Amino acid sequence: RHPLATFFHLFFRVSAIVTYLFCDWFSNSFVACFVTILLLLSFDFWSVKNVTGRLLVGLRWWNQIDEDGRSHWVFEAKRVSTIAASTEAEARIFWLGLIICPVIWTVFFFSTLFSLKLKWLALVIAGISLQTANLYGYIHCKLGGQKSTSRVASKFFVTADVPKRQTRRISEDHIEERGKTCTR
């Protein structure tokens, strides 16, 4: 139902990867290749974060800064009934593109590092960063954002704290009993 969004979700990602792989064949200018790939990665980041995530899976994330200067991450997921406009195939394409591309850029990182092409390392790190930021944001959206994360964390700490409380209570009871026996 959103063929244009699906196309651009994959177009910028695949274009950046293909350009990275074959840029040396078409141009001798490192700067031109670097800027072209960085622009494609930036276009991909913006389009996935602001357009395709909302249209294909009904998820959005952003960062806002309050009056005190503190940064707050906001994760939003539309209700299931409002996502009916997108198809299961589009959602699958969205998630596969979102997961596979950071893996590819990670492979590029290690190949760049081991082949000692260190001038490309900054570009590969930028690719990993932009791709992983989108993946991280959308995983948080899918899992329910900060609310579910804080619930899981609070449940973990409450259950982890129970044995400590029991141990503390047992040791306090033992100290009280020792205190009572000593005062008699």
C-alpha cells in the first residue's frame, strides 16, 4: 500500500552499500566517494526515522530537550487498528532492511580494519552509527518504549532486591536475638 515508502526505505540503504563497494571503480576521488556515501546514509537515516517507519510499521521515535536542557527520548507506537493500512510484507521488508544493513556495515568495519584501509574507517563508523541508531529507536518503539523498559527494570530490581531484604531481615533478627540474650 506504500510502494514509494518501501522503495525509498531500501533505495538509500542499498545505494550507500553499493556505492561503498564500487566507488573505486567509478571515481578516483576519495572525497567525492566519501561525501556521496555519507549523503546517502544521511538521506536513509532521515527517511527511515521520519517517513518509512511511520508509514510501514506505525512507529516513530525522536529526541526532545526540555526547558532545563535535559534530553528526553520519545518512543511512539500506533495502535494495531491504525496500522491496517500497511501490509505484512511491507513490515517484513522494513524490519529486514533495518536489521541486515547494520550487520553489513559491521562486516565492512572489520574488513576495512583488517585490510588497513583506515581512511574509510570514519565512513564505516558513521554508517554503523546511523544504521544502529535507527535500529535501536525502532526496537524501543516496538517493545513499548520507556514504559515497558522501566517496568522490566523495576520488576528486575524488585525481584533482585527481595533476597537482599530477606537476608537483611534475617541478619537484623539475629542481631536482635543476640542483643536480647546479651542484655538478660
